Amino acid sequence: MAKDAPLYLRPRVEPPLASLLGEARFLHSLVDALGSPLNVLLPEVVAENAARFLSVYRRHRLSGRVYFAHKANRSSALVRRLAACDPVAVGVDVASLGELRHALGCGFTGDRVMATGPKDPQFLWLAARVGATVNVDSAGELRQLVELVRGHGLSRTRVLARLSGFESDAGYGGVGTRVLSRGSRFGTPVAEAEALWSALEEHADAVELVGLAYHLDTTGLEEKARALERCVLLMDECRARGLTPGAVDIGGGFGAEYVAEAAEWERWTTALSEAVLGVRPPLTWRGHGYGLRAEGGTVRGTAALYPAHRTVAGPGYLDELLSRPAPALGRPPATLLLEHLNDLYIEPGRALVDQCGVSLARVLEVRRTSDAPDRYLVRLGMNAGDVSLEEHGVLVDPVLLPRDGAPGEPYGDGTGRGRPVGVHLVGNLCLEADLITRRLVYLPRLPSAGDVLAFVNTAGYAMDFHAHRAQRQPVARTVAVTREAGAWRWCPDEDYWPLIHPEKGPF
């Protein structure tokens, strides 16, 4: 392929999101009415994703619960829609007092809530008061919870013990000791778990151990399978001490697939290395290498990029994890869970809101760059905080939604339609660093002021995780959309409720 050929990273788009993107007039009308940027969510999709995860449970004959990692998105509509799902099978994972209050206000009862993350006394008190399960990181945090339970006369609180730093020793898969999982600032290292078990035994009147937990910041299946296997064996040790754990919480990290074609992802990552070496023109703003650099004619460093095209992600990743033989015992984790009568808890965030949303931005200005006449700056009515895909290492092209009656500037072929063109997408802040994308994005034609760019699949961490009001620029409003009788309906996110109307269907 010629080095000047367009390097697309076209998004994976599935129904009903694909149908929504086909309604350009509808989306333009929303931006006209509600401003740019604008977030659009499809609450029904999050329920469908939960059902896909639960189908993996059924395939492996497992019981347990899917907890939505609330931090992935601030939406009320998504949390309310999940609250309307099977209460036995679907819960919510909250990582702050605000998220806990929000989840309760959206319809979740305390027994369906798991409290994770850094916890202050107010967060712990409300979690214990409403009957949430507390995922404790250390013996110190456990003692703080115990003091609150006893001091305020609260009911015995259910807890999970979160572990990290999984190791092997002579009694587990090898001779000597070696760390099998990367370190984490969360959780108690397995080597130090004795203090945690002793504290659980000592305070059994105030807290009840219902399971063990881990969350590894990796996509490595083998590493996660080792940790799951180790937790199953540690639970047997806990039972021998008189504790009664019955669940293993394996956290999240199931991932999502952003780019539709593997070949495009491979072509772009290869071209990035070539650009870093200087054997092709730069692909990024001012030669940014995404963690790669050239030294002595060799590419050094590690690309800080999310694997935007994955062969397995979401429910498929969970299925693969449960199916592959675990390293020490040689049996699949699903078999180990069944043999030991353990439930499975998971905490998907990004994977549960996959294909649930899109972020829209109006094109405000288009002009040529000063250093390359065949490249353009496209200024949008949003900033990098409004769609933080690159903040999480996610590279994917936006979808161009032309405004009716605005064919765009001709580009080279004289047809009025133009041809593929490379653009840098810049934001609305008065900062050189406010780049929506640091890479050169190829669009099917040059956009015009008034067109809209749709950033697909932003509901997981990219839509509002880093949103701010710097320079008094507006933060994106969020709307929920539903399909009814062949037409799209919308309402403000905070006004969506998963109610059933006799004639109108779900709203």
C-alpha cells in the first residue's frame, strides 16, 4: 500500500447504534436544540449486554452476579435501566459516596450494591447502613468498617476481601516464590493475607466474609486465570478457619472492540513505527509517538495504546477465561468454581456499556495547516475532556454526519464530493494541547462548518470521565434515546425511567 494512502481506523458499529447513526437529520436536530458537545445513550443496549454476560454464566452452569462498574459513566438512564434487570443477577459497583447515593436513587436496593475503591468513613457508613457488600482492601479498612458497624449499632455487614500480588510457592504450582501478577495499590498482597484472615475471625460479629476478590490491570488471560485459581484455593483455607466465603469476584477488564477491521489496526500501528523512525511522513501532531521513540535507527518504548481491535472481548473474553485450563490444577476455572460450589461475581464497566453511546460535536471551522498544505485543522464544538478516547489510549475514527444541503468543499477531484482527507481534530479551549486526536484522522471528505462528527462507543470512560468546565465552556448534555414504532424518541438522561406504557412500550 502506498505510504500516502488513507490510514483509516473505522469504528465497529452494531445495531441499534448503526441505525441511530443512519438518522443524520435526527442527530443534527438534537445538536441544534441541545448544543455541542452532546452525549447520546441507548439504555436498552446496556440491558442486552448484561444478558450476554449472563448467558456465559448459563453456558458454564454458574451462578453469581454481574455488577456494573458505575465509574465508567455518570448516566442515570443506564443505571436505572440496569436496576430494572433481574435483581438476583444484576447489581452495581460503586466507588464513591456520590455513586452510592446515585445508585440508590436510581432504584438499586442496598443488597444489590457493592462498594469498592478508596473509602472514606461516610461512604463506609452508608454502605453498611443500606446493606451493601463492602469490598475491603486491607485489614485497616476492615477495622474501620467494624468500628462503624459496632459504634452505630448496624447490622452485620457482608464483605469481600480484595487480594493482589498473587504468588506461587512450594504448595502452589512451583518451588520457591515468584510474583505471578503485577502489583496494585488496591487489595492485600496474598503474602500478607494472614493479618486479614485474623481480623475477619476476630470481628466475625460485625462482618461476614462472603468471598474473595481481585482486579488485575491486564488483558492477559493466563494471569487472570492464575489469580482466579488461587482465590478458589484460598477460599478453602478460609473455610478451614471457620469463615464462610462463597463467591469469587474477578473484577472487570473484559474490554471492548472499537475498530472494525483488524487489517486497519495492524496497518496503522505498523505505520506509526515507520513514522517514528522517519521513513514515512508523521502520522501525528508534531511527531507524537504514543510512547514510541527512535534510538539509533530502532524503535524503542512501548505504545501506550488500548488494543482497539481485539479477537476476543466482553462476554467472549469471560467465556475464554472460564474455559481455558488454569495453570496449577489444569482444569478450567468454571470447573473449579463448580467443584467448590462458588458463585462468580464480575464488575464490567467498559464492556457493559459497549455500543451504548455516541458523542456528537459540531464542526466550527476548517482550515489548512501551515506546515502541510494537504492537511487541515478541524475545530470542533467540544474539547479533549468531552471525549477522552485518547486519554485512555483508544484510537478510532469519528463518523462524519454532513448537514443537509452542505456538500462540503471539493477536494481534488472536482466533483463537489471530495475524496479522503487527513485532518487534525482540535478542541474549543485556548490551549495548544487541546487536541481531540493527536493523530491524523482520515475522513471520507473534507467536512464543512455545521457538519457533525459522531464519536462512536464513548459510553465507557470516554464520555464524561474527564469532563470539566474549563474556560466556562459548556459540559456536554446527555440524552437517552429509544426506538419505538420505527421512530427514535429522546429525553434528557435524568428524565429517563424504564417504565412500561400499555401502548407505547418501554420508555
